[in-house]
Amino acid sequence: MFALVDCNNFFVSCERVFQPHLEQKPTIVLSNNDGCVIARSNEVKKMGIPMGAPIHKYKHLLKQNNVKTFSCNFQLYGDFSNRVMSTIKAFAEDVQVYSIDEAFINLDLIHNVSHYEYAVELRNIIKQWVGIPTSIGMGPTKTLAKLTNEVAKKNEEFQGVLNYDDYSNKDELLERVEVGDIWGVGRRYAQFLNGWNIYNARQFRDMSLKWVKQNMSINGVRTVMELRGTACFPIHDAPDTRKSILTSRSFGYSVTSAKDMREAVASYVCRAAEKLREEKLAAQYVTVFIKTNKHRQNQQQYSNSYTITLNQASIYNPDLIDAALKALKKIFLDGYYYKKAGVLLTGLVPMNQVQLSFLNDTRNSDQKEKIMHVFDEINNNYGKRTIRYAATGTRKPWSMKQDMRSPRYTTKWSELRRVG
């Protein structure tokens, strides 16, 4: 048996923890540079505003309904995610964190209490300890756990918890779920299946395995088998080896100067290198790309990229920054209004398998690794950017727009909530 714990309207729920007056009030969270809707409260969903909607197209509707709007606050959301997952792990032995707001639990290790009672109690504890509302779906496969979670979330009659095994009319339950909402089906396959008059999970479950394999590959067969109750996906799938790490952002304002562009690229390199070390990898190639705003037809357009090969795969910020700035120098041209830049690290290898080079001193490599370990430890303990490289700049006029960002209540001393 599996359970899927899913945080309801996660980004919106994070905002509501410190602003409880927003409960049951229409609320949205916007993407980078306040461009599109990336999270909606139930009240906003009922208005018909879709996920990913460009904010400028709905300004009148938002104003008319007094919708509270926030810029994305990923530092806050990431901290709340860690709190939710830590709480789940305190009450479950085998947990797979699936995304920032979802986690699977192996219920076979839960004893001395029914699965339903366990889920109800866990849901209440997460709400009490962290302040985030959740839905919990349970089933003999991960696909059915995900499906029952979807039903529990959308139907108040279940009060946020549903066990597939406890539901008497399983055909009726599966008919509640559109085929496009089945875990692993996706939009394009949903359109294809609709063309064959397959609209819900029950109809898909009853399809011929031979037909599904011919038209949807082996993963489609596994999904059908999971809907029939045969587990095909273990609690921990072996993760694919990461092939690349990308860090890119659209600028809050057009960048025209080489100085600002160098600062932005150096910042992106440091963020990508941080991810690199978190996964205990090193990078052999550093690619930088820059581009203008394709939507500004009245401006001259330009885009380009360049790759630098390192003598030896590295995790060391100065090595990676130096390579990125050399690549940028090759492609940056004056006279353009740049909208976006990014850094791509490739040729990734495990840190303990880096091939040595005659051009690099092994002792020097060990020293660099120790320096970056201390660097990351300080920033993890005292907050991001506590120490940073001068190349990343201080003013950052190119930073993305976040005019409506809420305070980072839990991760920034200067933004702690004041009481009294």
C-alpha cells in the first residue's frame, strides 16, 4: 500500500500561514518577473483563470474580484517544503519526496493502526505543526494513490483523506477522474485517448494491453496495470544520472551593459555550481547563452551561445566563473537590449570519479574542494549569500521583478514577523 501526501495549493497556502486573513479569499502567486499565474486558490480556480495565464490579460478580472496577488517567494516555499517533508519523515519510515509539495509513503511499514486513521492523524499533525493543508490518497499502487489523492482534494465529502481499498464502488471512483489527470498520461496522450472515446480512468483501465502497448509504449501498459492494482513503480525509483544543470532567468529590466551581464552570468554560475555540489557532481563544460526579447519587434534581435571546456571537471566557483566570463566575452555585443541569459553545466561526473589532468595539481584540487565545502556550510548555516563572490555584484539592477513578494518570514532575520 502507498499513500501520497500532497499540499493543497501549496504556494498560496504558504502565503496564508503568516496572513490568515487570506483564508477563503481569492489569491494567486506569479512566476518570475510577475509574468504568469503559477498558483491559484480554489476561489480563483472557480473564476476560470487558468494555470500559466499571462497576468496582463486578467488584470480587470483580478481587480474586479479583489484578488490578492503575490510575486513568487521560492525561499519561503522551499523552507515550508522542508518542514512538511521533515514532519512526514518523523511519522513514516519509508518516504519518497516526489516534488516540492508531494511525497509518497510506504504504508506496509505502518502497524497497529488502520491506514485511514494514520492518514487522518498525519494530515492533522502537518496542519498543526506547519500550517499547510494537505490531501492524502491511498492505494495498492502509486498511480491509484495519486488518483485517490486527486479525488480527495476536489471533493469535500472525503475531508482530504481517501483510501482506494475502502471505497466500495471502484468503477464509480475511477469515472470521477478524467484520463488527462491520471499520473503519467499527460496532455498529448489525453487528447489522443479522447479521440478514441476514452475520457476517464475506468475506460482507460479497461483498455486492451496490446492496444495500449502499440499506441502508448510500455509506460502506458504499466499505468494501466497500476490502475488494475498491480504495482509497477516501487517507492524509490532509481534516479537517472543527471546530464546537465541549467540556471537561467529573464531579467527584470533589459540589460545593455557588459558589466551588468557579467554580474548576472557570474551569479547564475554560482547557483548552478551550488546545485552541482549538492548532487556531488563536477562539470567539464560551461556554456553561456544570451538573448534579446523576441516579443519586442521594434528592437534588433540577437542570440548566441558559447561553450568552454575545462582542463578538468570542477566544482570550484572561481574556475567555473572564469570559464563562463570567457564564454560571455566571445558572444556579448554592445547595442542590444538583452532580456535573458543562462549558464549550462554539462559533462557531469561524480566528484569522486573526476579524471586527473597533467595540467592540474591533485593537491590543489583537494584544497578547492575543502574551500567550497566551507563556503557552502557557511551559507547553509547563516543564509544564502552570507558570503559571495565579488563577480556577482551587489546592486543587481538586472534582478527579476518581484514587486509583490511577501517577506521571507522563516529564512531572513530582517524579515521576521513582528508581533505586538
